[in-house]
Amino acid sequence: MSVPQRQAAGHRLGWTLALLALAQLIYALDLNIVFVALPEIGSDLGFPGQTQQLVVSAYVVFAGGFLLFGGRAADLLGRRRVFVLALALYAVSSLAGGLAGSPAVIIAARAVQGVGGALLLPATLSLINTLFAEGPQRNRALAVWGGAGASGLTIGALLGGVLTENFGWPAVFYVNVPLAGLVALAALAVIPRDPARRERRRFDLPGSLTVTGGATLLVFALVEGPELGWTSPPVTGASALALALLAAFAVIERRSADPLMPFRLFRNPSLTVGTGVTFLYMATFGVLPYFLTVLMQGVHGYGALRTGLAFLVPSLAIAAGTQLGERLATRIGTRATLLIGFGVGAVGTAAMAFGFAPEAGYGLLVPGLVVSGVGQGVVWTAMWIAAATGTAAHEQGVANGIASTALNIGNAIGLAVLTVLADLGTEGRTGEALRAATAHGQSVVVLLTAAGMVVGLLVTLALPRAAAPAPTAGEPSAPETVASR
């Protein structure tokens, strides 16, 4: 390839990465932006207080249930096609959510948004992992993508407060319509076309139906268990049916000639350990924003906008950590980077517990937030590098679907377990006693998440040692297969 051709390919890849990062920002923004608007949605549409959580749960349940399906769709139907389809679903469902006049419509719109998210995340990751060469180039792309996600979480919290206060709750839905629509249109012009399929492969409909149904019901049981009660008929029924469907999925996959999730992929220790790490990441780092929100609003009485501003510090630390994670992974390898990230995160999270006393101010939280955030960002970048390493290009979608499913279930299990533990001493208390008990419960949970990070460090030790990639003097060229499209 000539120098001008390489420069043109690199320029196009730069625009592609910008779009993929913007898509991740939209995905992350949508996770947080609705939280602030829940009271207004409930008041305007007639939601009782308890059922307002369904606006959040509908998204989480369907996003978690369809991730593996989304990864397989990206592999078989084309990564760019699924990427554009996911953004189109986001735009249409966001418009429907903003126009909703009843609880049923807004819950349905959030469910479709969840399906869009389940298609978008593995499609975006598989595009990064196939368009950017394994090593420094891919590491850098994942760091940019991860930094955009960290920014989206902060922007979501801030934007949700600003839009709701000034334009009403529908605005938190409408903002996604032009964003998702423009990125989808730009993707058609910038992202390389999906290559023609040379072999005919089946979608494995029985496997798709059983794993999607099983995962959706499992996430539903985990999300709704704390709200409805673990012994309530909906939760126990969903749990039993989920286990039955997942068992059927395992049998179907072993017998299928072209399985949805080939179990041989788990012979790759990097994917296996990477999947375990994504689970632990979201069960530890991933639950901290929820408990920080409870502390700031329930204990310290912060408003929505002040809470969003308070999240600026950890978000900036996480964004910095994603960039540091790329540099460390390139210089010392993924295994050592994950060990450092979990170690730093555990120390910072344990220090954060000092700021959870009822009388503690925000200043006492800041050192722990910064150190924990840096560790979180380092792990975030390195764990996706691990999950993608050693997997063939034509199976990157399903590999990322596996890791993303573990991420989502880790968050659901982490929140389900830790919220129960955090509330143990609060029953029957009111006023100042409730405030003190809530703060104590949150501090205990934060220490438990730090212990979980140590478990993540131990799991990382199972990752094979590998020589650190040699540093490159300049930007690596695009793979020949990408540049020639």
C-alpha cells in the first residue's frame, strides 16, 4: 500500500473511531439521563412511586437479555448494518418515549431502547476489534471509546437535570433523536461497508430464542427481586423459567452444527478471563454510582443538578484512567494492567468509605473518588482488550456479546445483593436515625465492593502472561483488508 493510500485509510479510520466513540457516548448518556426525570414522569403520567422504577428496569432487562443475540447479529448480518439499525431503534424509541401519554407506552419505548442498546454495544466493539489492528492501534481505539463512555455518564446526569428543570421530562428522550439519527447517517458514509459473506451460516433460531428469553427473565428476576420480594410469584416464576431456558440453550448449542455461542470460544483463556473480569467489574465498580447517588441525595440532601456536578470528579478520573489503561496495556501487557487497575481501584474505593459518614462532606470523598476512578478507567480499557484478544474476526460480535452479557448480569447481581445488605439496618427508622443507618449501610457496601475488586485481581492472575507489545514510533497503518474496501 502506498503512503497516500495509508494516509487516506488512517484518516477514514479516524472519522470511524469518532463515530464509534459518539455512539458509546449516546449509549452511556441514556443510562443516566432518565434517573433525574423519574419523579416528573411519575407525576405527569400517573405512575405510583414504586412503579416509576419500571422506566429504568424495562431498559436494563431488555438490554441484558438481547446482548448475545446482538453480537451474533453483528457477525452474521454485518457490523455496520447492525450498528445503523441499533441507532435507528434508539432514535425511533426515544421519539416514542417523549411523546408517551401513558405508563404503558413509555415502558414499551424504554424496552425498545434496551434492544437498541443490546445491538449497539457488541456491534460497536466488534467494529473496533476488526477495523483496528490488535495491539497498540486497537488499544488506543478502545481507550478513546471508553473515555467517551465515561463522559456520557457525566453528561447524562448533568443534562438530565438541566433538561428536566427547563423543558420538562420529554426533553430527556427527544435529545437522543437527532444525536442517534445523525450518527446513523454518518456511519453509512464513513464506516467501511460490510464485506460480502463467503459462507452460508445459520442464525441458530432455537439457540437465539432460548438464550434471549432466559437472559431476559434472569435479569428481570435480579432487577425486580429487591422491589417485589425474592419469594414473590413473578420473581420465582421468572427465575425458574430462566434456568429452564438457559439449560435448554446449553443442550441446543452442544448439538447445533452452527451454534449461536460456540463453547469452543471459551478455550481461549483471554476471552474466558476477560468475561469473568467484566462480570466482576460491573458487580463492583459498576454499582458505585448508585450508592453514591443514595449518599448524596438521601443522606446529604443534594438536588439533581448538584448530584450531577458531584459526579464530574469521578468521571474525569475514569476518563483519565481509560487513557492510562491504553498506555499501560501497550507497554506492559494486559494482565499487568488489569492487576494494577484492580489494585488501585480497591485502595481508592476503601478510602472512599471514609466519606460515607453522615457528617462527612464531599471533600472527604474526593481522594477516594479520584483514585478509584483512575483504577476503574484502567480496568475498563484493559478488560475489553483481554476479551477481544485471540478471537477470530468473524466471531468478534458473539465474543463481545458474551462479555457484554456478563457485564450486564454482573451489574444486576451486584445491585441485587448489595442493596439488600445496605438496607439491613434501616428498617423502622426515621429522621436522623434513618440518615445515619443509611450512611452506615452504604459505607459497608463500599468496603465490600473494594473486597470484590481484590477478587477481580485474583481472577486476573489466570490470564496468560504475554510479552508486552513493542512500542511503535508512529501510528500503525490500517489492516490491508480494511484499507482496500
